[in-house]
Amino acid sequence: MPVQSHKGVTLVGGGDLARSDLALALSHAPVLVAADGGANRLGDWGYVPERVIGDLDSLAPEWQRAFAPRLEPVAEQDSTDFDKCLRLIDAPFILALGFTGARLDHTLAAMRSVVRNGRARVLLMAEQDICFLAPPRLALSLPEGARVSLFPMGPVRGQSEGLVWPIDGLEFKPSGQIGTSNRALGGLIRLSFDSPAMLVLLERAYLDAALDAVATLPDWR
């Protein structure tokens, strides 16, 4: 059964996660959902997720029993637990934690899932950064010097206002032109892209600005 919410969802995976990160996410997105083994940490910390989604191969037996009425098993192995969760969550936005960290393969898989899902309102929270799929148009207010990294996950072109290094006319692709470590001139930044393939990476300090921006602008679907 899908998770349907009129509020933001905090989605917790089994990767690196601090209690302070979880508290921050829940202050913005109070509906708590776990991806498979992410429920182990939540249970250990005294949290009860609304739902636990995934193939459940990483969920400890004690929490399988405790969370039995909340389990949403998805047995297929052709997608990650993050993918499964994104398919089954319908909410204004999702803050995803515990999907990045020491395992680079997990981090890359999570970034690929964000792009594959096609929604700009899924924000990955890492230790220092946030990451989300750029919508067709994005207006973002940032202070002078704020880092704005753009990483293409496929061929994509765009236009910009308010960046130190404009992106107009550039043909981005993973094996070619990328846009890491650009900077804001200060004030309003406007970005537009011709396909759902560009990730935006900002410092975690600008989470509120990112949420405000993606909540009011068009998505890819």
C-alpha cells in the first residue's frame, strides 16, 4: 500500500546517519518512513516508522516482529530499496537520509535513483551537502559565494543567471562537461534545463532555500 501524505516524508536508509540529522529532517518532514535496514537504527533509537519498505533482507528479526504491521515487502531484486520507496511514497517532498556515506556504490546508486525517479522534490541529505534533481526551472536565493555544484547524470543543456560562471551554451554530460564548485553572485539564481538529468548540490546550510525553491516551481511530472 503506498504511503500518502500531505506533509513531507523523512525517509531513512541503512547508511551513515546522525541523530541530529534525523531531528533536522523530521522538523521539516514529520512523516517517518524506513527503507529496509534503516528501520534497525530507528528501532534502536526509539522511533517507530509509519512504514518499512523494501525487500527486508537487512531488517533484524527483532524489528521484523516489532514492526510487522508496518512492513511493506517488495520482493523484486531489479531495483534498490530506495527505488522501491520512491515508487510507493506520494508526498509534497521527501528528505532522504542514510543513503550516502562510506559506501560510494550506495551513494552513486542513490543519486541515480533520484534521477530515475524524475522528481525534483526528493532531496538527499549527506553529511555536508544536499542533492536534488533540478526541475525544468529553478529560482533559488543564495548568499554571495555559496557553492552551487551541477553534476549531469546524462546529456543536458541549461541556462543560468546569478552564477559566477554562467552555463549558457554548455553541453553537459558525465564523461564531459560538468559544473562542480560554481558560486553564487548573491541574491536570486535562476536555472533552467532541457531534460531531467542535472543534479544540484548545495551546502546543507541552504536546505530551507532549496525546499522553498522546489516546492513552488514546476516538476518534471
